[in-house]
Amino acid sequence: MTVEYWRWKEYNWHDENIDPKAGSVLSAGCDVGSVSSQAVVMVDGGLYAYSNMRTGSDSPHSALDAMNWALEGTGLKIEDLHYVVGTGYGRVNVPFAHRAITEIACHARGANFMYGPSVRTILDMGGQDCKAIRCDHRGKVTNFLMNDKCAAGTGRGMEVFADLLSVSIEDVGDLSFDVEEEPEPVSSTCVVFAKSEAAGLLRQGWPKNLVLAAYCNAMAHRVVTLLERLGVEKEFAITGGIAKNIGVVRRLEKELGLTGLKSDYDTQIAGALGAALFAGALYEKQQAKK
Amino acid sequence: MITAGMDLGSKFIKIVIMNDGDVIARAKMLSGFEQEVTASEALSEALSKAGLQSGDIERLTATGVGRSIAPFAHDRLTEVGAAARGAIARLPETRTVIDVGAEEGRAILITPDGHVKDFAINEKCAAGSGTFTEAMARALELDIVEFGRLSLQSDKAVPMNAQCAVFAESEVVSLLHARTPKQDISRAVHDAIASRIVSMARRVSVEREVMIIGGMAYNVGFIASMKRALEMELIVPDDPDYVPAEGAAWAAHDKLVGMEKTELKER
């Protein structure tokens, strides 16, 4: 079997110290992205369980799989959830959702929860898009810019490189710093052309790590241009899968001259978490009307 | 008068040897990683086909993305200049040249007296280049020629949402999963490339006659999509990928006879 280096690990988690049956509001969010899907379950406004997995070719299925996996071992079933909000690229295809809300709104809301009310600029680096979002102290979106047309600056671009260089996607960041000198960024914008450029560099005898560094640099530069067009206001935070890649994160922080906020939460669940927060608020509103 | 033109493209190196404007020999080789070596090999091959020695070439002009590395060239000419000169030599009525190669696309507007009036280039993005088609053919596990031909069998326009070649590959896989017939996917891909190129060409305006050159002009599916998108007939010359190399050889010729149509850069 051939090794697929781009394949990142899927996982689920739940808090053993919480008894969900004792909670009065069970809200959930499901973020069906183009590359990965996440489900988040909250009990009375606190994070209880989540999962992160790859999106299959069928988004209703992916949504169901992600939610069932988040609920695995919790004793809860999807029917037990009071309110579910779907978000992400496949948000209209979440069969058990009560509502769909855009991922921009959900990311801002999720980041507000994860990083606190001081966060004003969020860079979400996802699988097939990259968004720069500005928000207020309540996590309400004030402006945003998005690239969803081009793979440069997205997780998919990084997967292509991990595969080309036979490096596990999780190791890219660390390895990219194992170089003697920081290289110039890869000059091609297009991932397809960058790939042939990288093949040329390898042929010239560049070590793998140096090529990785050059690509991380290029990706950092690419998203910094997006951020600068929107205007960066402190505090700043990065979410999405690429937020876990220090090779890109540190380089873009350096170019920006700004350090991103750190959080104990998983950066990939920001969208689903925001959706779950919306779900909680919507449920309470619904109950109040009754 | 023997002149030569060499086009050092991102994928192929093409060379043409001319005698008073008549092509007497040509050669084409994969550029590979050592373009300089390939360039010399291509030159030797063309010379031997023509039965000439390297000293017989009075002037050689290089063009293409790798033009700076051809050590034996007397002059260098931009891709735009070479494509325009070559197209005019093939058909003097040409006013618009659309040149689609492996990694670049160009649209060039020519004045009636053969000068470049305006042009647009895409060299940043693989969508709208030959590489895009190759990647899609690979995703469908089809030979590139077959892939182009298959497109003609489709009578259904399936939209492609992805613009990016990387994203389009996943989209093609999803279309396959959804059991979309391969000919419809092929047409969707060619329509997508054509639409990118036509929107670039419209920025400089499209005037008749329109000649389409470069390696992509061999692709019958792409040509059909271009005709649909432009809603006009196109001139597709024989050996369309040699046109810029011929243009370079013509430029060398023009220089020798003191009638320069294009601006040459001295080495």
C-alpha cells in the first residue's frame, strides 16, 4: 500500500467529568467543510464533546458520521440534542440541523469563545479556503475577505506538498525549521506550478526541509497579503487546520509583526463551536417564546 | 539566408531553421530539468535534419520563458513578439493571436501592419494552461489526446465550480462518483479553460482573424470550447506549437535584411 502523507489523523473527544444528562441545554454545531468536518456538542454553554474527520464525497453522510463520532461513548444520541446548527461549505446538507449559519459568522463566534472577547481579527485557514475576518467584542462579524478560488494559501496546497515531499502533514512545521538558513519563498503562486518549482529545487540538491521552509514561507506571505487587504486589528488569532502548522504560523506572525493569541481549544473546531454557541442561543430564544 | 528560431518553453523546446523564410528543418524536445543541454541537443538535431553545420546559421533568435539560457542565440525576443511575428507570417490577416502553452496563456492584438498593439498574459495560475488539462486527464485516467476528443461527444454542459486546478481535480473525482459520463466531464474541463482564456482575451479585445497557437491548439476539445465561447471561427494552423519559434526565426531574418517588425533585445 502506498503511504498517503497528506492524511492527517481523525479524532474525537469528550469530557468525562461532565454528565450530559444533568445539563438542561444540549446544543450542537456541525461544520461540514470541503476537506474536513467537525461536530461539537455543548452542555449548558460549556464544551462537552467534539470530533474531527475527513469529509467524504457525500456531505449528509459526513455530517452524520462526524456527529455520531462526537457522541460516541457519551450515551447520547443525535435525537437527544435540543438544537443543532449546521455550518461550512456543506451546511445545507446537515440532515439533523435545525438551522444553517454561514461559516464566517460561526468562526467569529467560535473564536470569541476560544480566545476571549479581545479577539478582533481572525485568520481561518481551512482545507479549501482562507478567510480573514474582523469582529467586535461579542464575536459579531464586522468585515471579512475570503479566498476560495485558489489552492495557494489553503490546507489542500499544504497536503499536495506533504505528498510531494513524502512528509507527514503533522511534521511539516517542525521539519521546516530544521534548516541552516531561511530560504526565499517558492516564487510560484499557483500550487501546480509551485509543485514543479519544488521538484526543480530538489533536483538541484535542496534538502527536503529547505523546500518545506520555502513553501511555508510562500504560504505565509500569501495569507499576509489577504490579511493586510482587510487590515489587521489586535488581538489576532488563527483558526483552522493550518493553525496547527507552526511552519506557517510563525512565519506569518513574523511577517505581520504580530503574535497570534493562543488557546487550549482545538483550532479546527472553531466553526463547529461557533455553530453550537448559536444553537444554544437559538434554543433558549425558542424556549422563551413558549 | 539561413536563420533559426528557438522557443524555450516550460515544457518543450522547439527549434526551426529557415532558408529565406522557408522552414527547412525543425525539432521539438521535452525541456527537462537541464534546459541548456536540451537546447543544444535540439539545435544539433535540427541542424542534422537540414544537413547544415552550426556555422551555417547566420542568425539565431531565442524566445520563450527560458530564452536567457540559450548560449548560442544572437538575440532574444519576448514570447509575445515571437508569437505575433510567427502568426503574421502564417496568415497576414491575423489580428488576434491566442497562445496557450503548458504553463502560460497569452492573448495578443496585432495592428494591420504587424505590430503588437496590446496583450494580456496569465502565467500565475495553472487554470487556463495546458497543465490543467493534463492534470484533469490524469484524474480521469485518460490519454490527453483521447481526453480532448471525448469532449466532442458531449452534448451536455456540466458546470465546473472550481477555478483552481487543484480544486478542480477533487471536483472531477466527485463528478465521477456522481456517475457523470466522462465525455461530459471532459467538456466541462475544456469549457472551463476556454472561459478563462476568453475572459483574458476580451480584456485586450478580440478582432478577426483569430489564430490559436501553442500546444493546446492540438486539443480538438479545447478548440471546440473556444469556438463556442468566442462565438466565431478560429484559425488553427498546422503545427501550432512551432509558430513562436518560426516568429523568432523570422525576427532573425528581419534583422539581417534590416526590416525589423519586432524589437529585439541584444544579448
